[in-house]
Amino acid sequence: MPHVSRPRRTAGDFFPRSVPRRRPARIAGRIMKVRALRVGLAVLIVAASAAGAQASPPEPEVGRLRAHVATLAAPEYGGRRGEGGRKAAAYIEAAFRSYGLEPLFDGQFTQEIPGPQPGSVAGRNVGAYLAGSDPERRDEWIIVSAHFDHLGVINGVLYPGADDDASGVAMLLEVARCLSRQPEGVRRNVIVLAFDLEELGLFGSRWFVEHSPVPLDQVRLFITADMIGRALGGVCEPLAFVMGTENAPALRPWIEAAAQGRDVRIGLLGTDLLLVDRSDYGPFRARKIPYLFFSTGENPHYHRPSDTADTINYPKLEAISRVIYGVVRRAASADALPNWSPEPDHPVAEVAILRDVLRTLLDHREGLQIKPGTQFLMRNTLRSAEAVLKRGAMTSTERSVLLRAAQIIMFSIF
């Protein structure tokens, strides 16, 4: 996840505009072939079920998540920039191949992102897909993503990026594995996509949106996860935050159902809490594609050499990964998906999340070294939040005041 204060270049500053847009010429044909194979596979599955062989749906596993994070955050991957980034891309591609997924980019698993010099390559996105089986939904796509790049080696010091965002990539690989193993398959096409160059202004996801191999108006849901292995400030357990439901409120019960019985508390917040687009949901949000952004927030290891694999909360990472997988399974099999809602819907429940976060941060004010002026603002904001919650309703003006206060507080602390 890029830092909020980092100046951002536009895609035009980095990418040449002369590269032709690649059209989805052969994907449809490959999907038909894959569907034919899946029909045959479905017959075998039905026969096996009739014979009494009934397996439980697979779920992301903590041991596999741990292994992926340990590998991607290892010194051999060089902070996943330069040669280390190429090695990480190859690792992800090998995993997609092992799951039997189809290549997303015109027969290739990678989409090269041109650099500023003619013929140069700045990075590469890695993508695959699982073809849907429902002929009435064969043109609909769901995207699940994470970014695999990090900061590399700076002044001889390795920045491993275990949480940012090897944790998200581990989730992505486990969701891909589980989707490919579930007996019933998927009704809609599901893309699993690892972005490069997120740390350089979301360039990987911007390039994908500008050169998508599938029509963007047929992408019905975009899900991304960035930093899902720790806690906000290192203290806000067991919270994980989800943004984006303000433009697709019908997704909220799906998230709630997927989180039922998990050892994580899901906090729904409006994306406007963030001053800028903090991760790869940004280019999709700009296209008004329904999206969900999962994150546990900034922590003391953020963008530091101490962001190592041994500091990740793996049971929490497993719980969040299972929530995401549950939402993806629901979206892949639902009769209908929610459309983009142009008027954001902000429930009072988000104020309860803000209140609980402020309480926790205040409880740890000494360790977090929160300044007295910020503490004063936090206590005033808490009183306002309590008044809203007691009344059970919130005006747009009240939300604007709470939002601005929360932005100032978070910027002051983190």
C-alpha cells in the first residue's frame, strides 16, 4: 500500500500511449473449450456424489498462507522489485498453472507493462481465470486481486513486505486454489490477478484497466486486499476493515455471512475516509465498478525493514482469507450481482467502528506517542460519535464532521 503522503504521478507520466490496446480476441474461444471440459467434469462429480463421495468445500489454510508469505518475503526475492519482482511473478504464475487455471492475457499469464524507454519493461501483471459454467452468465466477470511488488532494497537494506502485500498475495493464491478445487465450479468467470507497480502510483492496475483483456463493463465485482496480516496501529485487534460497500450496499449481508463464526471482526467503512486511493481499487472505482477493499490498516512495521514474515498474525490472515473466499464463492454463484449505486449509502454502523477504533488508540496513547492535541480531538470526536449512536441516526453534516476529524486523527498518528 503506498503511503498517503507520497506524491503521485499519472499513468501518462509513466506509460507510453502508443502501445495498442489488446482486445479479448481468443478468450471467448478458450472459455468455450474450458466449459466443455467442465461439463464432462461435472458429470463425473455428480456420479461420484451419487456413489456417496461428497467432499467439503476447500478453504484457505493457515499453513499454506504462511508458506506463501515466507517465500515471497524471503531475502531471495529482494523485496519484490527488479529481479526480485520478476521472481515473484514467476512464483505466482507457477501457482496458477499448478491449479489448472487458464492464462488471462491472450494465452499468456503475464501482461507486460512498458517502461519509459522504447522496448523497456517496467513490470508485469500476472493473471489467470476460472471459466464459469452458466451460459446465461458467460459474459460476466469477477476479479480477485492483490499486488505483489514492494520497495525492494534501499541503501543496502532489504524491505521484505510481508504484510505489504505478501499477505494479500497469499490470500489470492489460496482463493485461487480453493476455487479450482471446489466440486461445483463457478457460474461466472473468476479472474485471479496479481498487480505489479502498486507502490509506484497504482501503475499496474491502471495499465490493466487501460488494456483489459475483458470488457470492463462486464466486470461485475472487483475485490482486492492490501495488508491483511496485522492490526491498525498494531493494537486494533481483531478488526479488519472493508471499504466499498457504500456503492454496493447489497454486498453487506454477503460479507456478514462470510464472516460468521470467524475469528475476526469486520468493520465496514466508507472509502472517503482515505484522502487518496490507497490501493488497486482506485482505477476500478473510477470506472464505477462495484468493489471491496480489505485491509487491516497501517501498523508499526509499515514500509519498514521489520515487515518480516515472522511478525504476521497468521490465524487472522486465515480468517480474513476465508471471509474473502466466502464472498467470492457467493458472487460466483449468485443469480444476480449488485450494480453500482451512484448515491453512497453510509450506515450508522460505521460510526460504531470509528468509536471503537478511537477508544483502542486512546488506550494505547503512550505506546503510540499520540500528542495531547490529537488526544483532545479524539475525545471530542468520541463524544460526537456516541451522540450519533445513541440517536441511531446521522445527518450528512454530522458525517462530514466525523469524517474530517477521523482523517486528521489518522494522519496525525500514522
